[in-house]
Amino acid sequence: MSGVAWVRKAVMGVSVGVGVVGLALAIAYRMAHHSIPLWDETVTVYGLIFSMFLGFDVLARELGRARMSNGRRPLVVRSDAALTAPGRPVVRLVRATDATRASSLATLVEACLAEVSALEGRPPLPEAIVHWLGQPLDQWVAQDGAHPFLVMADGTAVGCLLVSAEEGSYRIALVYVKPGYRRRGIASAAMAQTETWIALLAPEVLLCADTTSANARAIRFWQSCGFQWEAAATPRHPMLVKRVGGAPMGS
């Protein structure tokens, strides 16, 4: 038991004792038809009130311990950036598996591709998702090796991340965060968690990030995450890559 806890319990014990003794003396005075002395009233009120407040404090602490031990407090994997930067949201990835999450995922993917089209100065394609993923989103999600995630910040879906396992590599097809939630480290935290998760699945693997040569903001983001241009990349088919596990690229 720590010194602070010992002092708290000692004060509570003394307060309860003083309150009980004071109350017993007050009852004895009443039964003897004597007036209760002022000192006894003061001691009794002090002891009982102080005991009550300390009792509420102990009860609150025990309820807090029980809440944590019962698992009601969610276990969240956070990036180092989220842990060390005060005020940043807690970021986690949630698989978009049920109907509600799948609907949110489709809305976010459409918003992302519309923004990419605007950045490139062209109207959105009628089948933008098919153009980007090679097939409709529901078919992409249903295929083996597809991992669709919602990016959650403090419990709110603020973006999405699409990852697919391919032979010897993982393709990051899309990372998106809503405009109102940017510049808070959310996308970087989501990617850090993605890399940690992939490293658990494969000791050494190549990550490939899809982008377009006109999307300078996305290119800066991937480079800030440690991605480098692939040697075989072309302006028509740009690709940034990063090795997870094993020796760093370029070593």
C-alpha cells in the first residue's frame, strides 16, 4: 500500500471513529436528559461528514478499478504520435464488414475519388471506383486478401483505408481523411497502425501505395511516411513503395 493510500485510510478510520464516538455521547446525553455540549456536536458533525466524503472517494475509486477490470474501457492501439502529442485524437482502424460500415466506406471512397478528380482538374468519372480499383467496391471488398477499414478518430468515422494482400506485397489502394479532420496526424497514425499490423502478418514485405503524379499532396504524405518512388514507376503509373521488416530500402 502506498503512503498516500495509507494516510487516506488512516484519516478515514479516525474520522469514522470520532463520528461514532461523538454520536454515541450525544445519544447518551439525550437519554440522561442533558443538553448536548457544543464540542460534542462539532466533533460528531465533523466526523460523520468527513467520513461520508472519504467514503464516496473510496467508492468512486473501486468502481473505476472494476470498470477497467471488466473490460468496459476499450483497448485501442494508438500510434506513437498519438501517444506523445497532447490534444491529438485517438486513432484506430475498424474493419468495414457490416452493412452500416460498408455504407460509410462507400460514401468516403466516393468523396476521396471526387476530391482526387478535382485536384487533377477533371470532372469525376462516372465509374471512378471501378477506374481506381479495377472493379466495383463491393466486389473488391469480397475478394480474398482485401482489407477495408474505417479510420476512427475518438470514436467517429473520419476516413477510410483500403489495403489488399498481393503476392509478396501489400497494396495501399486508398487512404482518405475528411477535410475537417486533417492536419491532426490522423492519416499518419492510421498508416503507422497499418504497418504494425502488416508486420505481424509478414516479417518482411513490400508496401505499395497507389497515387497519381498530379496529386502532389498525396505524394508528400507518402514520402513523409517513408515511401520512395519505385524504380519501374512511370508518370502514367506512379507507385511509391516501402519495405516493412528486413533491411531498409537503399541500404
